[in-house]
Amino acid sequence: MNIVVCIKQVPDTTEIKINPTTGTLIREGVPSIINPDDKAGLELALSLKDSFNAHVTVITMGPPQAEDVLREAYAMGVDRAILLTDRKFAGADTLATSYALASALRKMEFDLLITGRQAIDGDTAQVGPQIAEHLDLPQVSYLEHLEFDGKNTFTVKRRIEDGYEMLQVDGPCVVTVLSGAYKPRYMSVRGIVEAFPKTVEVWGFEQIDVEEARLGLKGSPTRVHKAFSRGVKAPGQLYEVDATEAAGIILSKLKEKFII
Amino acid sequence: MDFSLTKTETLFLQMIRDFAEKEVKPLAAEVDEQERFPIETVKKMAPLGIMGIPIPVQYGGAGGNNMLYSMAVEELSAACATTGVIVSAHTSLCAVPILEYGNEEQKQKYLPKLASGEWLGAFGLTEPNAGTDASSQQTVAVESGDNYILNGTKIFITNSEYADVYIVLAMTDKSQGTRGITAFIVEKDYPGFSVGKKEKKLGIRGSATCELIMENCVVPKENMLGKLNKGFSLAMKTLDGGRIGIAAQALGIAQGAINETVKYVKERKQFGKPISAFQNTQFQLADLQTRIIASRLLVHQAAFKKDRGEPFSVEAAMAKLYASETAMEVTNKAIQFHGGYGYTRDYPVERMFRDAKITEIYEGTSEVQRMVIAGALLR
């Protein structure tokens, strides 16, 4: 079985600071990590490698320094790493990103394509599903658990707002994984020692079959109107009481503030 | 000269810090309080290769080096000094001497089990009357057919209750003094071998420190490590390497204590401001931090030289001397900054202070390190 995992290098913070004048992210001084949902997806792939001897390839699109997350993936145990990087890809929104990634993925054979649900820096949850659409593959988003029958069928538990769905899907298919679904393994010492001598394949515009107009900023219909930090809210009050008492407190508080 | 970490070292630090924070730190207070050997942590470290960092891949190790190993011991010790010494004694005092002095059969037999963490290793040199004067060995080994018969008692043996294999030093020719000592690889199941009394200690209370008792203990001849009557030099060179591990442990304790202190002095308010705002706090912290960084440079220098195959025993002695005395100084001041709270077990600096003391004693006291350093200087 061949598995490809798409990962993204993101700043390691849930409190991303935004430059108030330009509206862009301040990345200086913030360490970069593998996006948590993607890392759970990587663990899913590696657990299938452990059980079914799957061959695991990891791919990321980003600037040259995104190579760091590929080395980390090597240290965790993946077999092959590809860095999709080109100045022509820069400034891409989700559509242009998924177009470039899908074009790269067309050059590869896989039974299962894994992405994280969403990245902590953009929170769109669009790239995984868009890749599936570009490639015309079945997709299951919000994956919480996956069972493989050892042939070609995956049984997937999918988280939805008020419960979950159980689905069966045949490969090749795309799944997007939730960060809580799989606890990522630690890198092994041997994996770390051997990660840097390994080759990271670098693919650019020339290596994939794409239309330049659909790439990067030019190929991105999204326009950022404004980015801003939300003002700080006053700390709330916590009451640990039963439902009846809670309703009473809510009523009195709303009256107190003349809301009702 | 380059003081920056390599990419491999940077990635390794990311892993070992993450592991220490999530798997080791949460157990540290309990392991100390209950004097409990954290066997579950050893089982978690084993599959990651932490029990065999400097052992080559061909012998089942991680194929790393002493620099990575010293970083591992430092980071583990910053969270829990007990865990740090388990790795240090196992690696430096058991696996490494087998790698450096063992024949091919011994390496094939023991290193894969040790490096994978399936077996835990220990080292038996110290005796009731042979501490710093390690040459006064009373344990004897007498040749008998295909075996050596060992008789004697070792004390203060780290990892002993849980170890599967021990490097044991014994007199093979009493008339020759230090030139009559030989090293043996002893398995815990050999007839006549047993583990005795467990010590109740001031610090590193989770580490199992016991007696080894050999009563007509039968050790096959092929388990002689190194050459006959060359064990003293093997033991001394092994301890040179071990000192890098203990220096790293002391450094970790100091770093752990300063981390706790920095957090505390920013939070603790007296006279209407955080105590970090007082110049007394700032100046003392500056001195402690400088000592910690100097210790780390000494530890890295010793590890770097060992990795390059250069002589490193003076560097290791300096690293251990300075880092262990720094650990005492930093943990002592850390309690002072915490005031009454620091004297209680509600804050980890109390444990760190107790853990620090042993680093000035074992694998050569501070006095021994000074002898080594001065001996080289005045040669």
C-alpha cells in the first residue's frame, strides 16, 4: 500500500500576532512546527506502515525552510519526502495551493491520501477537500478513526457536530484527519541521526504539469480585505451549579445588564 | 570553531525536550517521594533508542554520539535527575565499555539487548573499603576450569535492582595491586550472584542503589572484559566517559532549577512588585546563568573531544567538577529565591537541591576531579 501525507509547516502558536498596519502574520521569533492535524495524519500513516508495511511519502508545499518539517517526518519514520517549492507558488490561497499540490500528486501513485483537517495558521479546512475535487477522488473529512481491511477498503469514523458517521470507502481516496485522532509518535534517535543524510526531493514549477496563471497570488481569487486582532474580553465568571440554579443565575445576570 | 548546534542536534533537542516534558517531568515528584524506580519511563525510552544513543547501528544502537547522549542526560535530568542517572549509568558504565573493550562475540551478545533497552546495565567497582581508593579491591576472581569464581561485595551500585547485566571489577592477582584487577561481564542470573540491601538516599531517590553480593559466583571465562589484569585502567577510562554523563546530569539539574526560579521570581510579588524587579534577584540570576552556560560549554567540549577520538579525561573531569558544583550552587540559591515555599515539596527546587549533591560525589568526587586536573597541569 502506498500512502501520501500532505503536511504544512506552521508557526508554533495559537496566539498568532498580526501586524496591525499590514494585516499580515508576524512570524519572526516564532518556532515552526508540523501542523497538529497533519501530524495526527502522519501518525495514522505510520501506524499503517507498522501494521501493513505501507510505503509512506510526505509532501509539503512551502518556502525552502519547510524542508525542516520533512526532516522531522523522516525522523518519525516516513520513507520519502518531497518539497514542492517555487517562487511561482508564493502567495497562493487555498485554491492555488490545492491546484499545485494536486498537480504534484498526479505524478504519484497512492491508495490513500491523508491531509490534516485544517492548519492552525489559516483554519480554512479547504485544501484537503479541494485536492480531492481536483483529483476527482472520494473524500472523507473530519476523520477520527480508520480501519484498513488489508485489501483496498477503509472503514472510517467521521466526526460530525452531534455524533459521528461510519463510512466505507475504497482506495484511492482522500481523508482529512483531526488532531485528536492519533497521538503522534516521538521521533526516534536513530531516525533523527539518519534524517539529514536522506534526500528531500525538491519539485518546482518545471517538475509538475501546471498552468502558471492558476498558481500563486495570480491564481488566487481570495483577497484579504482586512486582518485584525479581536479586542480582549473581560474574564468570565464560572459557576459550577445544577441546571435550575444555572438558569436562575443567567436570568438575573441578563436582567442586571438590562438585556431582558 | 563553531558554537552552534548542528541540525541533527537541534532536531534531537526538540524530541528529547518534548519527551522529558511530557513523559518524565510529570512523574518526577512521585518517583522521589515514593523512592520508586521509574521502570515505565525506561520502557518508553527504549523503543525511541534513548538507551543506546552512542552505540552503532550494527550493534542495535541509534548510531548517535556522545554529544547527543550528553544532551539527552541533561534534558532528562532537568525534568528528573533519577531518570537522567538511569540512562547515564546504563550507557556510560555498561554499554560503552562493552563497545570499547569487548570482543566481537561479547558485543554481538550484549550490545543489541542493552542498546534496545531490553536489558538494563550497571557497573560494580565501589566496595565498602574501596571508594576513591578504588585500587583497594577485595572482591576476588579465581580461575576454575572454564570459569572464574567471584567472591565479594560491591556497594552503591546504580540501577542494580533492575539491571540484567553488570560490569564487575575483581582482583585476579592480589600481589599486583592495580595491575591485578580484571573486569567481567556478569549476568544477574549467574549462580552465586545476588542483589543486596537497597540504600535510602538523600536524593535521586528513584534510582535503585543496592549492594551486589557475589558468593562463589560462576562467571564463564569468555565473559572477561578486556584483558586479564587490565581492569583498573578499563574502569578508570570508563569513569572518564561516565563523568560526561554525570556532568550532563548536574547541568540538567541546574538548568531545571533556574527554569523554575525564573518562572517563580516573575510571579512572586513582595513589597508591591515581582521579586524579579529587585536588582539582588537580577544580579544573582545573572551569575547563576553564566555558570550554567559555562558548565554546558565544558560538557559539550568533553563530549566533542570523545566523539573525535581525542583525549578527554581532563575535560571530562573539569566538566563534572564545575557542573556539579554549579548544580549545588544553583539549587541552593533556587530555594533561597523561593523562600519558605522552596523548602517544601510543593515546589520542585527542594528535590533538585537534594538531587544535586550526589553529582559532587559519584563517579569520582570533586576532590578526585581536582586530582585529575591538577595532575595533568603539573605533569
